[in-house]
Amino acid sequence: MVWLRAARDNAGVRLHGAPPLPTRPAYGDELGRVLRLAQEGLYWQGDLEDLLVAIRDGGDLGDLSRAGGPIISRFEAMRVALRAIDHPELRSYVVALDEVFANHAMLLHCALDLLAVSWRSERLQEEQARLGGVGRQGERLAELTADLKRLVTGRDAG
């Protein structure tokens, strides 16, 4: 005996129940780590700008080097920490933060080098006098941090 299955159109059937909860992104833990690194970068950025002003004003090279060395090292350590984050959806943030942290570390390193040799010429002293802020990369870090915070809290970026 052959049983025939009845063809049913279930397209219009709706199941009753609570709407599904919004899902958290699969990269939740890594997103939190990226946000913490971005926020730490903002913290150190303030100290970096203070040092750049002190370098511009001709502060003591020994004192400024002792203050700047740990900041340079921390920016480089944060770059290493970023490399452990491999979620594809966070890749653009990781790359951007790596660029900003590399810029900040190099900027401070070069500024300290400039302070060490600026006495040699007026041209070097003019370059030293231009120091002060971190420029567009500082703004970029603030924007990245705000975007990451919106992702973590689930608020629309708009």
C-alpha cells in the first residue's frame, strides 16, 4: 500500500511566541579587547601630547626620555596585542588602530630624537617649534574608539 502525502502550503503559518532576542556578535570577546586597547590608546595619547609640548618648549632631554620611553613601549605592546585579534569583521579596526599606535610611537620617538639634535641648526629648531599635537591620527583614534563603543553597546552608529 502506498501512502500519499498531502501537499500543504504552510507559508502563511506563524508561530506564536516571544520575538527572538537580538544576537550578540560572535566576536564579542575580541570586540571588547579591541575597545579596551583603543581606550587605552586615548589615555596614553593625552600624555603623548603633553610630552610633545614639553619637547617643543625645549625641556630636559633626560627627563623627557624617561617619561617617553614607557609610552613608546606601551604603544608598541598594544600593537602586538592587536595582532592576536583575528576576527574578519574587526580587521579594519585592528589595522586602523595598529596604524595609529605605530604613528604615535614613532612621533614621540622622532620628537625625542629631534630634541637631542635641534641645537645643531636653526632649521631643526624650527621643526621642534612645530611640535604639539598628534593631528589627524589623534582624531582618528577618537573616532575609532567611539565606533567601537557603539558596537559594544549595540547602539546604531547614526
